[in-house]
Amino acid sequence: MKYIPREIVHEVNITPVHPLVDFGYLIGTVAAAAVAVYVGLGVAGAQIAARIGPEAEAKVGEIIFDSMFAEATLIQDGPQFEYTQSLAEALRSESLQQRPELKLHILDEDIPNAMVIPGGYVFVTQGLLDDIETENELAFVLAHELGHYEHRDTLRSLGRSLVFLSLNSVLALGGVQLPPMLTGSISLADLHYSRDQEQRADVYAIEMMHEHYGHLGHSLDFFKRLNESEPDLGAVNQVLEWQSTHPLTQSRIEELEALAKQRGWALAGEATALPF
Ligand SMILES: [Zn+2]
């Protein structure tokens, strides 16, 4: 068979494509590669995050804590602090005993909120402590966050940011600078949970309510009040955990009550008074 050389090279060179179109392709390719790296690092971050041991997690937690809360006003003493800390301790499941110990912080902010970050850092805002009416309400909120902690949801969620933060500090040592969009710090806006993660955290919380109080009575009252005023609260702050992650609403409450019924757990019971 006779070999016939193809003249592709010439054809490519004479293609009448405007240079701007070529430039567009180039930008497109670079952008696609950047997205691939971003997504890939995110996946890697989440994978690593889901596997690390308690000592590494404690270090990761420290980095995230320093990055997220450098500017925040934190309260770590006083009767409200002591009380909330010991309530959180009481709601720690057995498997959480293997993880870094809980470190409660009260954030001096008016908007009611709570969150947890890797390494056992638990945050409640002063606004939350002012808004709750019974211990049961506070217990549910704390237990929901401990559910995220037990399931390593925050490690997974912040994994990507953490990879970039670490990469940035390593490259900075070598005098290399990442583009600004890939640097910076970890913020609360990076904290996202899926609907499944929310549901699992809720299930952890009602199991804890059943274990701790023997019933679910008053545990969901805070959320019921929040739902009644949701139109006002919705626009306040996008990073609020229970406004930005849906559904928190009536359907979430109904799902929880249905699950409790299915397990034969009491939905009603006495409220435990707050000492403050
Ligand atoms: Zn949540």
C-alpha cells in the first residue's frame, strides 16, 4: 500500500480564523483547565478531609479557626458560657469521644446562629442565646451542629478552601503567588451543606434529644418561631446556616416528627428551664 502524506499542517495554517477567535479558544481552554483544577482540588480536599485522624484534624481546625475568626469578638467565660459548654459536652455521642474535644465559643453577634468547624470548635451567637426560651431549644441547635461535626460535614465542606489555603502558603514560601481568586482566607460563605447532610444532622439531634430528655418536647420551638418570621429573616444574612441551607422549614420539622413517631419516641414532654 502506497503511503500518501496528508497535508493537515498546511491546512491548519491557512484556516481563515480571525486571531480574536483563536484568542477566545485559548482563554476558554485556560478557563476550563482552571475549573478542572479547582474542582479536582475540591474533590481531593473533601477526600482527604474525610479520612484524617484526630491529631491532623486538630491542626486543620486551628488553621481554619485562625483564618475564619481572626476579626471576631469571642466570649469564653461567664455563666452562659459555662452552661452552654457543659450542655454541648452532654450531647456528645460516643463516636465523638475519639475526635478532638469540644471548644465552645460565644460569638458576640446579634443574629441568632450556630456553627461548628473541624477540630471541635463550636460557635453560638449571643443573639441565639438571647432568643432561645428553653434548654431544649438550645440543646437541639447544639446537637444539630454536633451532628455535622460527627459526620465530618464541615471538613468536607471546607476541604477545597483548605487545600487552596495550604497550597498558597507552600507556594508563598517559594516566592510564587497564586491569582487572587485562588487565595485569601476561609470564610463562613464557604460553609455549605447538602440537604442530605442537613437531614443527617437533624437525625443526630433528635436521637440526642430522646437520649438526653427522653422526649422531643420543645426542642423544635425555636425553629417553629423562626419559620413564622422567615420573610423578615430571609434577607438578613446569606451566610446564616439555617437560612442558607434548605429546607429548614415546616417540611423539615414534619419529617423529624414523623421519624420520631416511627421510632416510638415521645414528641411531647416538659421543658427544661434555662438558668439565665
Ligand atoms: Zn445544619
